[in-house]
Amino acid sequence: MKILVVGSGGREHAIIWKLSRDSVKHELYCAPGNAGTTGLSTTLDIAAEDINGLLKWAQANRPDLTVVGPEVPLCEGLTDLFQAAGLKVFGPSKAAAQIEGSKIFSKDVMVKGGVPTAFSEKFDDADTAIMYIKGKGGPVVIKADGLAAGKGVYVCADEKSALNAIDDIFVKKVFGSAGTRAIIEECLIGQEASILALVDGRNVVMLSSAQDHKRVFNNDEGPNTGGMGAYSPAPIVTDSLWPFIREEVFERTLAELRRRGIEYKGVLYAGLMLTEKGPMVLEFNCRFGDPETQVILPRLDCDLAPVLMACVDGVLRDEMVKWRKDVCVTVVMASGGYPDKYEKGKVITGLAEAGKLQDVIVFHAGTGLCNGNVVTSGGRVLGVTALGADHASARSKAYKALTYIAYDQAQYRSDIANRAIKFGREMSR
Ligand code: AMP
Ligand code: GLY
């Protein structure tokens, strides 16, 4: 198959890597890709957000399938545009992608569909939001409505930080038009897990569980990031939770979307808080998670392209998806200063040595090529990934591989997967 993958992060490298290992050889293209995808596919110099540029290429080159990594092109309507040109796309339509593109839309779907989620109110001006906060105090969670590259959520312990968040969103307008509306919601307590499901319009196939590490520093301290590491499976998602998550999260959400005339195809990602009262949805994403994909796909024990195609064609079945027993851990190496300001262009050494280690895959995220060197080009630089018989073994292989890799001001967490190891129960699905 001729396949175009849209995006340039660790997620897209993982997708290309997995496709490159299918039993049938594919002709792979990645737009715009990174130094890691370049070795496995033809790199196209077209930005992921340039949906018209991508369409032009696709109309001329007719890929059998386009797989979209990031949310922005999906929310901008890439799928609709490609479909109108008779091209197959793995990823939801613009209407369906609102599940991630608007927190208010997503919350409304959850509430009307009876999906367990935090109680919330919506606001479109500072004064009303301030009055609400003053009457309520902390803790609360405040979310800008639109896409904010993972930065639009404020978990506020007290009234002062809640008022600062309102100031950011409505007065300083740090998210621009993505912050013309916001929701204020109840703060939930528990452990988080990500459950991604493949959806073909009607059938739902849940992928193995994963857990992300969102804060930049050890012990979940410091600001939120795109994700500093992940592991799969997440032992905290015990067997008894799966039927509940299928019925009350995925089936109800899809039923409510259908009721609104919206058909969902692609990955539906549920960010869950496992509370004392059961799993509750924190957010939906309309795409594969990153870094979750870097730990989920290496565990997939079947070809990827036929599964994605079955999704697009509406013929997805549970039996199509098979898993290896191994556990997978990825440790994200980031640029010093991330998620705030950081420098780019640092030469990365040791990639080949690390990549030769058994059960290790080094996924590239923010990398590029410069004068024959692989250099840093983003906040999250690499996902150093390893498979092992259990979380402890996968973790130690990933950290060992990481010692081979160096660049100026590299930063990473040293406690990835510790939580799973502590939880102590190696349960897989
Ligand atoms: P989101 O982008 O909605 O997943 O939010 C980013 C992070 O904020 C989540 O991973 C949680 O750690 C936290 N968060 C979001 N909503 C809530 C909530 N209602 N209660 C507690 N924490 C939350
Ligand atoms: N890992 C969080 C995300 O992909 O949004």
C-alpha cells in the first residue's frame, strides 16, 4: 500500500516504524516527518497543518491511505477535504474531531450521553467566571475551550490560582480565539490512565491501556508537558474496569455523536481519572496519544495497515487486533528548559549505539538533520523505548539505552514507570 502519515513527532515515528514492519512492504511517506521517519519513509516538506498542500500532494500521488497523527489538521477538516477528493483517511471528520477541538462540545456530548465526567459550567467572560470562582473557592480545574497544544488546562488548588487562570484566558488572551470560552470543572482525585479505541463508525476496538507522565519533573512535579514518558499496559486499569469503560465511556459517547448525526472513525482517546466512584473522563482526543503510541504500537502483534484500513472501511473486528505479552516503557528525552523556552540545534550522539540494544527502539520526536548530524529541533526530542517481560525490566532497558545518548542540556525524568512497578500487579490484556 502507498501510505501517507501526517505529522512529525514520536507518535508519527512509531506509526511509520510499525507500518514498516508489516508483513507486506508499503510505500511510506511522511509529512513533514523528522530525522527518525526519514530513514523509513520518503519525507515530504509539507507542514501537518497545511491541509491544502497535503491535498495537492495526495491528489497528484493518490495514496491508498492517509494516517493523520496530530489534532490540528483533523480539526481543520483534512479528512473531509480528502474524502471529497475520493481519498481514504484514517482520522475523524471535522465535526467528529470537535470532541477534542472544543472542550464545551465534548462536555456537552458527555453530559447528554450519560458519560461519567466531572461536573462543569461554561463561561464566555471574565466577570461571570470570577463571580463563580469567588462563590466556590478551590480546588477547581479551568480549561480553555479550544485547541491549546496541551497548555489550556489549569488545575487550581485555590481561589488565587483560579483567578490567575481566568486572567490568562479572558484578559491576557494567551490562547487567542481558543480561549474565547472556557469551562470550570470539579477537581477529580485519582490516578490517570489513557484508553485509546479504534472506531470504524460503529465498532469499537479498545487498545491496550497506557499511562502518561504529564508533569515535567520526577514525582509529578512542575508544569504540564506533552508527556515525559509512558508505559503500557497500565496495571491500574484492572480487568473489571474494561466492560465499564467500553459501555459507559466509548459506546455512550459514540451513541450521542450518532444522535447528532456525527459518525466517528479513527482513534478515540479517552483520558480517564480512576476515582473512588469509578472511571471518569477528563478529556477526549481525536487521535493517537503521544507518547502513548510509542508504547502501544511496539506491543501490537499484528500488521497495522490492515487494521487502520478496516477502520476506514467500517469492517473492524476485535479479533483483528493482537497483543504481545511484553510490557513497553518509553522515557522522553527533552530539551533543557522545556516546556518553557529551550534551545534547538544541539547535536545528538549515541543514537546508533542505543538503537542496537536488544528490545530497544529510539523514536524521534523533535529531531532534524543538519550537516549530516541529527540535531534537536523541538521540546520533546526522543522517546527512548524498550520492551521487557515486566515493567521493571522494560524500564531498566530504556534507561540503559538512554545512557548512550547525549546532547547539550538534555532533560528527562528518572521515575518513568515507577508507579506501575509499585502498583506491583503485572496485568495485561
Ligand atoms: P486534559 O488536557 O483535559 O487531559 O487535562 C490535562 C491534565 O489536567 C490531565 O491529565 C489531568 O492531570 C488534569 N485534569 C484535567 N481535568 C481534571 C479534573 N477535572 N480534575 C483533576 N485533574 C484534571
Ligand atoms: N499524551 C497526551 C496526549 O497525547 O494528548
